[in-house]
Amino acid sequence: MLTTEQERRLSTSAWMTEVPKELRRLLLNTAQVKTVMKGQTIHRTGDKPTGFYGIAEGRVRIFQPGKDGNELLLAVLTPGTWFGEISLFDGLPRTHDAVAETQTALALIPTASFHALLDQHPAFYPHFTRLLCSRVRSAFQFIDSSATLSLGQQLVRRLLMLTSGYGQHHPQTGVTEVKISQESLARMINSSRQTVNQLLQRLQREDLLVVRYGKVVISDWERLSQWLSTSASHTAD
């Protein structure tokens, strides 16, 4: 059973705050609590879908395994983020691996319960469609940034996406900490840790962020977002 604090965290995403109260209540009441230890796999590429997940505590790494043994890091999901709905709608296997970066508490809506909920309340379908659309938008942003932005711009785009839960959370206000290693950031933009460190140091000198051990501190999300927009427009010119 979810605790009051876990329910609060699961309800913080922009998606959850905008769905009807009845849907939010049904999801939280239906959810089973699943504890996943650090390094434990939640699902692998090709697995059959077992349910819809919400992160109540901890962090989850989403990545695509490579044939060379390396991984293409796609996202690091934090509390309040929901994931896993794509395979539930198309019935196809999982498209990526999901692994707990820390000990993680998940709210699991089993596949059968998920479909039963929508069978009984078909009016809720558009809310899940909106969640799917946010996922598609993030995918297009990933493709666009890889093709048109410099490594520095790609890095900032990734930091901004991480702080917004890949479209699921409202833009941050105040100081925001992104708990992620420079190695992980490097894998996100297909670069080296040394290059990412140099880029972060340059952004720090411009007073856009602060580099700390194992994390990046963003003091002004809007300012960093504006920097990305301005630099990207100059690149296009």
C-alpha cells in the first residue's frame, strides 16, 4: 500500500495534476508497491509488458543496449514520473531497458488492471493519449538535437529535459539539482566524460549552472532555457 508521501510524489507530475481527480484516485488505489534494489532490472528490451509504472521513490535509468556492450542512455526518471504505457497500448514488447539507479519504490498498475480501468472508464483514454504525445515530442526533440545542435547545446537540452521529467513535470522554479554523473551525461549525447566536463565548466563560467560531485545545480531554469534558445538560433543563422 502506498504511503501518503508516496502518493504525493506520484501526483506531482504535470500529467497527474491535470487528469481528473477520479482517474488519479483510481490509479493510486489500484497501484501495487514494488521495491526494486539498486542495479536491479525492471524490464529489458523485448520483454512482454507487465504494467504501467510510477516512481514513488528513487531513480530509474532508461537506455538502449548496444551491440558493443555500451548503452545509449535515453533518460533518468525521478519521483513523480510515470512510464511503460506504450507497450500496454500496442501490445508489443518493451523498446528499451529500465534499471533502478538507486533503491526505488514503484507504483505498479498490472497490465490486466490497466486495461480493466480503461474498459470501465473509456472517457479516460484522452488523458493517456496526452501522455503518449509528450513521449513522442521528447523523442523528436532528441532526434532534432542530435542532428542540429552543438554538443554544448545538446547537453543543455538534456539537462532541461531531465529537470522537467521529459515533459511530465512543469518547468522548475528556484534552484534545481540534477543528480547524474558526467559519465551518464556523456552517454546521453554520445560524447566523452572529459568533453562533458569541459562543457559544464564553460557553462559554469557563464554562471548558468554549478558543477558539484555527482550532480549539476541549476539556479535559474528559465535563464538556461533562454540561453539554449538564443544559442540555437545563432547556430541556425
